[in-house]
Amino acid sequence: MKEALGAAAGLLALAGLLPSPVEGAPGDDKAVVTAVSSQTSEDYVRERAPGGALKPETYTFGEGGYLAGAARDDSIDKLTFLDLAKTLAPALADEAYVAEADRDPNKTKLLIVVYWGKTNGTEGASGSVAYQNLQSSQAGPPPPTVAPKGNDHVSAGSAQVAAVIQAESENAQTGAYAEVSAENNLRNHADARNAALLGYGSELAATAGLEMTAMRGRREDVIAEIEENRYLVILMAYDFQELWKHKRHKLLWVTRLSVRERGTDFAKVLPAMVHYGSQYFGQDSRGVLRKELPKGSVEVGEIKSLGEVPEK
């Protein structure tokens, strides 16, 4: 959880009482799999009634922000915070999280801040201009024609030409390597940022060093998921009383849901994503969990009250 809180802290800043915003292809027959990563603070424990049922905890929603992708996407761009809240509220209610109907700050335990959007993955980076330049430089120019023996003047000239060509080839390769190295650094930074957003940080760390082993497939699968564009929904639950009375951000739990963009209509798959992920609201998933989403849709009923963040 310390790692998760640290990553979250880098995405947050004071803006009144709320943290500031964080930052499908037809014909794809791969299954739509949702990934869930959830962590809780060490001092957050759900209380249970004598019969074992979870005791209700009141909350109010906060709009964290929308993380837009690099390209237009009507399946998510048109969704509003209220659309997200209408889908999330019933799932939260199933886990005994109840919107504070009276909107009384003194009766509200949690502020649940919601972020949603899409990551900009680095998939396909090996097809960049820098990689193409490196491949071209490695192919190299054809060797110069060697002059017949006995003509020292021509032989000397040919040797000079060969030396110049060799030097140009080496310079081209050096420059291409430098470009690729710079791109790899940018790619690694982008992957690390996306891993933090998606909740893949611990899994990425756990597979480090497996590249040259029989377990390299596991590492490759994790990298592939991080580097593809993914839709995501993040719920960050803060101690409302700490925020209201002391202006301190105390993160109690965070749940991250994501699904690959390619071949997926976010608006249609969102209810199923939330339905599956809701069982980990306020719970520790102990890593990234994945589940193939069922076909069809989940009906979301009407919501009487969502609650709101009180004014200062």
C-alpha cells in the first residue's frame, strides 16, 4: 500500500477539498478481460455486524477528472462524471457503501474521488523512425570497388573512399543508437507512469529480471498489457472527516479497473467492469486480478441520491 500511496501522491494536489486530476478496433477476436488492482491503507478495516454482514459506510462522490486519450474516442469521450457515478453507485451499495442522503458533512465517512479515461500506451514503438534508421544503418552501404593491383594512385584513392564510407556508416549507426536509446528511455518512463495508473507497479517489479529466463513469457505479458492503450476507472477513497476538519488527505483505499481499448466499446463494457471490480472496493486484491467479461450488459437502476462535496 505504501507504494500505491506514493504513486497516488504524485498525481494529487490541493484544489479546495478535492485532489486535482491525474493524468477499439473492429474485427479483433481477443476476449475482453478486465484487470483489477486494489490496495487498502494499513489502518483501514471494514467493520462487520454480528451476523457477518458489512456495516454501512457513508460516502460522497468527488470528480477527479477525465484522462483523455491521444485520439478521439466517442465510446468514452462523451461520458460525463454523472454517467460514471450512476454506474458506480449501485456497485458501491452492493458493498455497503451508502451515499449520504442528507448531504451532511458530519455524517460522511468517505470522499470517493473518481478518475476515468484512457492510457496512451507505447505499443508499436519498434516501428518508429529511430528504429527504422537503426535498421537501415546496420544494413550498411555496399563495399567499394577494389582497384586492380599495380596502380598505386588508384589504390590509394580507393582506400580513402573506403575509409570515408566506413566513417559515415559508423557515424550513422552511432546516431541511430543514440536516437533509439533516447526513445527507449521515454518509453520506459511512459510504461512506468501507465503501470502506476493501472496498478501494475508491483507486478512489473515482480517480473523484473525474467527477460532471459524460462519465465520471460510472464514478463512479456505484463509489458504487453501496460504498453497497449487501456480504458481505466480509478476510485480513491479518502477519510472525509480528516479532509473536512483538518484539510489533510488521508487515502484509505484505491481500486483501479482497466480493460484493453482495442476491440472494446467502453460505454458498453463499463457496467460489467464495475460489477466485477466492486467486490474489491475497500479490499486488498493482492496484485492484479484478471477476469474475462461476460457478454451482454448489466442493468443499472435509478439512483435517488449520489451526495456531493460540500462547499468550503
